[in-house]
Amino acid sequence: MTSSLPLRTRIKICGLTREQDVDAAVAAGADAVGFVLYEASPRHVTAERAAELARRLPPFVTPVLLFVNATAIKIIAACARIPSAMVQFHGDESPNACLQIGRPFLRAARIPLDENAAADDHRFDLVKYVEDFKAAQAILLDAHVEGYGGGGKTFNWSLLPPNVNAHLVLSGGLTPANVTDGILQVRPRCKTLAVDVSSGVEISKGIKSLEKINQFVAAVRAADEHFKNLAGQTRLHERSK
């Protein structure tokens, strides 16, 4: 499903709570930053705080508001504070509940950690999930752990379907050390791929590391360079025929 043209991998840095971390994400070249409006999360910020932090963003860097089973009233009120925000649904929200907000949205899919689930009759069906949430701008892939959020865990990327007719966002336990491999494995399976990192660039929960953010972005760009070189080799091969 890969495009014939090399694609730039979009990057979202999530779970931001401080001004300096927002600034660091922007300076490193992030395309989006995420604010967690889920009270049970250690990275939780209020809608007021998210709006305050989002005001630091320059044009073309998208603020993303993450909710888990929140009421429509709460989501709409938060979005009113940040007109440019995209919504990320990370709970048990139905397709209709997502559409009710009237904003572009990401829908999180919780991918089982258990590799034996691939042979289970009740295994998670990503292709069906994509169809159910076809109105989403992208489907975000996170590890299925207790509670909501990936808990810094990676799932087995090789168990994903070979062809997923959607834009995907790879999440769950990504770090500067493994994100390149994640992109190489998952990008060929979908329309386009973005990546989403939180704990993998942290000093502690909700406190980001400038050095780790920069390392993460560099690792993503290394994967992009791989695909660029691969596309160049393919074109040379075709011309030589």
C-alpha cells in the first residue's frame, strides 16, 4: 500500500504539560502536540491549561486533545477554547459519538500484546475497525493494557494486517531506539504513517527531555531517508529495464 513517492512521517509528541516542552517539540519539528484531558492520567491537564499551552504553537502545528469516554458537552467546551484542535478518542467511544463532536478526529485502536491473540477467534480485527471508524482522519495503534493508554508497551508490529486501507498513527512504547524499526515495518501496510510518542521522550511522567525529543525526531527522519533511498533505487531499476 505504500505510495510511489517517499512520504514524510508525521510526528506527534503527546502528554505535554509544560511550556518548555511545547517549545522543544515545535523546535524539533513536531507536526502535532497532544494534551491529555483524562483526569486519571498522570499527564492530565485541564482544558484551560491546554488552551494556555496551545497558544504557544505556531501555524501548521496541530494541537490534539485526548479524551477517554468524556461527555460530548465536555469535549465541545474544551474544543471551543482551542479552535484549531483535533480530537483524539482513546476510550470506548462509538463511531456516532466521535462524529457528534463535529471535529476532525483520531480514533485509538487497542492492539493486543498477547501474540497468541493472532490465532484467537476473538482477536482484534483492525480491518473491520478501520471500516467502522472510516470518518476518522487516522487510526492510532496503541498497545492494549489495563486501563487506557499504552502504558509504554509495544505490541508486535509484524502481526498487523499486511494491507490496511487507512492512514495510521503508530503509538505504544515508541522510543528513539525503536521508532525507525517500527516505521520500516508498519509504513508498507497502510496509506500513510505517522508516529506518536509520550513516555519514550520523558524524564518522568509528563516531563519531557529535549535531548530525547531530538533523538526521536532524528530516528524518524532516518526511516524517511531509508524509504527515499529505496524509492530512488526502484526508479533506477525501472529505467534500466
